[in-house]
Amino acid sequence: MKKNPYHNSILLKLSFMLLTLMLLVGLAYVVITAYAARNYFLETTQRLNAQVAEHLVKEVPPFNNGVVNEEALGKIMHSMMAVNPALEVYLLDSAGTILSYVVLDKKVKLKSVDVQPVKKFIADSGQFFLEGDDPRNPGKKVVFSSAPVVENNALLGYVYIVLQSEEYENVTDALVGSYFLRVGTFSFGLTLVVAFALGLLLIFILTRSIRKIHSGVKAFEDGEYQARIPVNGNDEMAQLAVSINSMADTILRNIEDLKQVDSLRRELIANVSHDLRSPMTVIHGFVETYLMKKDSLSQEEQKQYLEAILFNSEKLRKLVADLFELSKLEAKQVVLHKEPFMMNELLSEMCTQFALLATQKEIKLESKIPQKMPPLLADLDLLSRALHNLFDNAMKYTQQNGLVKLIANVNGNNLEISLSNSGEGIREEELPHVFDRYYKATNSGNAHQSTGLGLAIAQKIMHLHNGSIRVLSKPGVDTTFLLSIPLRD
């Protein structure tokens, strides 16, 4: 069964969150609108009828010599209510006590009202929205109109007119509620649909970068290692795409490195197997022949057989030792034991060691070593091994009557050594592989004498000392190895 790509997707989640948010916002909008509409209606009613109480006081004085004029007040109050039945008229004393009233159904529950809103209404001339007590509904607030009653410059009380009676309020609330329910529902529904559609479109556009990133990563996961995420702009998503592309490039390089390492491993196994098999086969052959013909061989022939066995066993021993040492160097299991020593003394000693071999091969060995040099802080044994390998390599590939030359000098904070030998040299295309395992120059007649690991070991030792080694060669002229070692780290 094919999985729905949008199931549990971020687009679906964002859409659900947007819908929930819009419903909450819409509900809040309806509540706020209804509240604002009610206040607007009440304020409009109060502003339009703000002078009603004042007109009543002018037409009919509520008091006559300090006594409530019930007959005249009743007539004018009933006349006003006949014109506007929504009005409820109350006569208050100066403390807010209800002295008289004209109200339908006579359901007045309060004996007094708070006069503070009344005083504020009169002070502001009814220009600001203000609510007062509802005598028929304790705790409820209503809009009102009020005017002071003054006789002989004395405040006798107030006319307090409720502008929205209970029956009127019930009817208007129902009508207003029904109106806003219809209008609000239609407006909210239409707004919700349009806003949700626009929101979905906006989310779809904003998540396009995420879908591209997912698509690129999925393609890489499926084995399309060259797949990359297109980068547009410079926002966070673009930077994320750049980081993922960079990570993909790193992974691809690592894969290629692993392939190369695996290839080198296979090549190493093949070379080791061949190099180990060759001397072992020779040793086995000579031993087997020696045992079979021991009684018929002369002393000279026995000596030749034993020398051949010794030569190949030594070659086998050296190969195993070199392999073991190179493996430790590559695995970074070698710990440097640095100590200060005089490098000119080590170089002079190295020349002395190879002087006898140079004489035997009729090779001229020259050296140019300063008498005074600053001490070198390094691992003496390892550097001796590296130099021995380089001298051994130079002697092997120098023909009779050739020249091996050593030059050393101090350049700033570095010790520089040049070791050159005359001979056939190395072809230019082979120079990058000189320090590879088992490299043996194809134009060298003495290549079979080398394990092919000496230069690789020398390079590793130089790198451990933060030094460098490189090779220059002129085919048919000479080959030069250049070393640079920091005197101190």
C-alpha cells in the first residue's frame, strides 16, 4: 500500500494549527464585536436621550414647597411613558433614596441608587457613556438620563430616568443578538474560508523549501550521491540547504576515500603476499635441495646454499619489520620521545656508517655539514631511522662511480637537509608515488633489493615531527630528497 506523502506532514500539521488559531481568533472577534456593538447601542441611546430628564424638570417641577408634587409628576411621567414605553422614571432625594417612580408592573426592588454616577453624568452634561444602578435588577447596570431638582437654590433631589426598560432590553437584546448572529456568522464564515485558503497557500509556499530539502535528502538516501538541494536566496532554509549539500559532499568524499583505502588494502595484501612468498619460496627451495643433495654437495656449494638462505631470510625479516613499523606509524601508535641533540653529529655518524658501503660499491660520498648547529628537539631513534632509509635508498639506486651528496644548513627556525644521488632518476609521472607503499622505480635495476616501504616510513616520521619531505629528480642526472624539520615546536 502506497503511503500518503502528506500523512503526518508538516503541511498538514501547520494547516490544522492555522485552522485552530483562526477559530479561536474568530470566536474572540465575535465576542469582542458583540460587546462593542452592545456598548455602541447603549451609548447611542444615552447620547440621544441625555436631556430627557432636564426637559421633564423644566416642564413639571417635581417638588412643591419641598413636597413631592405627585399629581403633576404622575401626569407628565405617564405622558412621557406613553410616548416612549422604554422609559422608567424615578424621583430621588439628594442621597439617592427613591421617593417616587413610574414603572410598568411596579417591580422596583431597590430603595435607593448610587448617586455618584448621577453626579458625574450631570457634571459632564451626559457627554460621556456612563451606566448607573437598575432599581428593578440589583447589581445590574443600565444607561440613564438625570437632572438635578433645585428649589430656592436648594438641591432637593434628582430625576433619574432609565432609558432602557427591562422589556425593551429583552426585545432589543433578542433582535440585536439575532442580527449579529446572522451577520456575524456569515461574515465570520466567509472570512474564515478566505483566510484559511490564503493561509494554506502561504503555508504551501513557505514549506516549499522544506519539501525541496526533504526531496534532496531522500534522493541521497536512495543512492543518488550526486543529488543536491537547489539553493535560492540567503535565508535560514537556504543556509540549511547549503549545510546539507556540504555534508553530502563530505560524505561522498569519505566514500571515495574508503573505496581508495579498500583498494590500497587489497593492493597491500597482494604485495605483502607476493613479497613474503618470494623469499619463503627461495628459502624452501634451497633447504629442500640442500637436504636432498647434502651428501653430494661440496663445501663451496653448501656455503652458497646457506648464504642464499641467509640472504632471503634477512630480506624476509626486514620486510616484516618494515611492515610492523609502518603499521604502527599509520595507526598513530608511535609516541615521540623528544630530546635535544646535535643534528650535525647524527649526520656525520650516518655518513660514517655508509662510507664502507660506498667504498665497496665504488661510490663517492660527499657531505657538507656545519660544524656548529643549534640543538634539535626531536626523537633521535626515529629520525635516525628516517635518515638511514634515505641513505639506504640513495646507495641502492646509485650506479658504480656515482655520487651521493649530503648538504645540511639552518634556515630560520628550520633545519634543512638535502640528500642527492646520481643515477637514472625518476620519471616525472612517477614522482607523486615515490612515498607510496611498495613504490619501486620502474627504471631502477636495483628495485628488487628494496621492500618498497622505506620512503613511506621516512615520510611518516617526518610528519610526526611536523616536518616535510619532498623529492626532485632529473631523469638521467640525479634524484634529490629535501627535508625540513623545525628545530623546536
